[in-house]
Amino acid sequence: MITNQLTQYYAVNADNYDQVYANEERFDDLDDLQEMVAELFTGHKVLELGCGTAYWTDLIAETAESVYATDILQEMIDLAETRGLDEDIVTFGVMDAFDLPEGLQGLYTAVFIGNLWRHVRREQQEKYLKTLRAKLGKDILLVVLDESQIDGEVVIARTDADGNTYQIVTADDGERYEIMTNYLTDSTLRKRFADHARQIKIERMEHYFLLSCRLK
């Protein structure tokens, strides 16, 4: 489900992955999100998919009982481990968020997907929700955090037959990559999740959105 273009781009840019959080225009959103994320995961056993450099892992670990933070890229895990998070609470591992192993049911009470949902193909989003339910179990808390589309900030290079949109981005090594980036409205998100989740709540900000729900 995740393309080689995407993984290559993030592998090359791993060292500068957190630069987006240093953008002053995002500070107000991030302050609110940090508070909401910490509150949502209080007391939970959390599986984090696509943890990156563990920016959000750090915040989740403040209130969660435990966090297993995973990423498909070893480069990201290596950087995440340098944060020095409490090893009694946080563990790291390489895992493909779209090829989850068996044996996860009963291990976690919540799953967090940060900055990854926009890279899921539109026509595969509901199938992925079914997979999460099958692998993790009923009533799991699912929290999705991702970017909102800002007019003039994102240039869409093309749209495919299924409505997926793509950007052309330049990595730190100078190479150009075509990255699938789908920005969904609140109504589209609710439609995608309605058959697979209950208690759907969406907080929409200028630069981000936060969706929380319980898998049916």
C-alpha cells in the first residue's frame, strides 16, 4: 500500500523529519494537539504505526501505560531511539503498518496513526480499517492525526482515476519524488469511517486534524 517512492523519500529526509514542527505558524495547533493526544491515551497500551522520529511517541508516553512505537524504516527507528524515552514505557520496532503481523489482539487498547493516513489510497482506506479491526480487535481506540490542506501551500501535480492526488517533492539529496498525498474533508473522513467505527470525533485545525473513534 505504501510506495517505494514514499519510503525512499522519507529515508533520505529522516534527519530533517521534525523540521515541520519548528514552523512557528503551526505552534498554536501543536500546543492544542499535544494536550488532546496526551488526554486521549491516558492509561492506554498503545500501538503506534508510522512513529517516524518519535515526536508524538514522546507525548503519548507521558500518559500512556505503554507504547510500542513502530515504523517501516530502520532509519526512523534509529533516530527515534536517540530521544532517550523511558524504556519501561516505550519500546521501538520495525513494522509495516500495512502488513501487520498476527497475534496483536489483546496486546493493545489503542492505536495511533500519525501523518500517515494521507498516504493511504482513497479506494483502500475502508479495507485498511477492516484490517485494523481484524488484527487488533473490537472496541480498540483509534486515533488518526494528519495534516490539513492549506491553500497555496501544497501544489497538486496530478490526480489519478481513483481521485488520489500527488505532489512532486524534492528530497535533501536533490532527487525529486512523486508522493501520493490525499487531503480529506471532515465529511469524507466520516463517510470512510462510518461503517467501521463508532464515536467518531474530528478536531479540525488550520494545519492539522485529529480523528478519534472506536473500532466496531
